[in-house]
Amino acid sequence: MIINLLIMNKRSILIFLLISTLSINLCKAQDTEAPVSSKGKFGLSAIMGHAFIKHNVDTNRNDISSAAALGINVNYWIFNNLAIGLHSDMIFESFIIEEHNGEEENSLIEREYPISVNAVATYKPLHSFALLAGIGKEFSKEKDFSMFLVGTEYMVEIPHDWELELSATYEEKNKASDTFVVGLGITQDPKL
């Protein structure tokens, strides 16, 4: 008797969940709002994350170290799936890297809270997924480096025209350290 009651409850719960899911999807399907275009609009992002720095000689093993990073991005949407923008980030730590200058012995350079500024193209092949590529410069007290970056972003819509963003970017500095930055941020939806 108890087993039959449990089976009936499981079936009832399953049927309830199925009906709830179907009704939510039907309500969304009845939404008659036309899709809003991103074209010709600006988007603004703030991202907090970690930068993983390769070629750091502060450690005894000359391997990868981690530091906090903050990024601010501004994009202008040329088309619904293509944007150009200015992306910047700052690493909140000083560290020492080796500069590969082509000589037998590489020189050591201290990077004091470096700031990078990049011109970036963003392509969204899917609604929530974006690919990035750009060039720019990393500035620091000791020396500035040219850089190239590639990356990806995944966005999840949240209420009030905002998106939660997960990003991963690989930055290659000319003749210096490489950096992999992973971050979580918030983005103003460009469809406003």
C-alpha cells in the first residue's frame, strides 16, 4: 500500500512538473514582442576575474601565477552579431617577467599594476556566445608592450535588461609574458 502511494506521488509530481514546463513554454511562445535589434547601440561591461601570468620569475619555478583583474569594456554593435569596442583591464598586483629580447640572457622587467587597452572585434555566432579578437597595448611604469588577444564570452540574460557574463581571454604580449584572464561580469544589454 505504501509503495503504491509513493508511486502515485511520483507520478503526480512528474505530471505536475511536465504541465508546469509546458505552460511556461506556451506563455513564452504567446509573447508577441518583436525581437529588438542591437544594431547601432552601445553595450557596457564590468568584469572581475583572475589573470594567470606565464613567465613570472617571482616564483622559484618560473611558472604561472595568479592575480586579481578588473575589466571595463565598451562595444558598439555594427550589426546584431558584430561589434567593435574598446576593452581595458588592470591587474591588481606587481610582478616580474622575463622579456625575450633575442639575446642569450633575457632581461627582467617589473610590471607594476599594468593596464591594457585594446581595440576588439566581437562576433556572436549564437545569441549567448561571442568570440573576440583584438590588438592593443599594455602599459606599466617600466615598459609598455604591444599585445594581441583572443577570447570568448558566454552571456545569460537576467532581469531589467542586464546580462551575466563569463569570459575567458588569452593575451599575448610581444616578446614578453602571456596572460590568460578568466572573469565574471555584468553587461548592460545593448538592446535598450
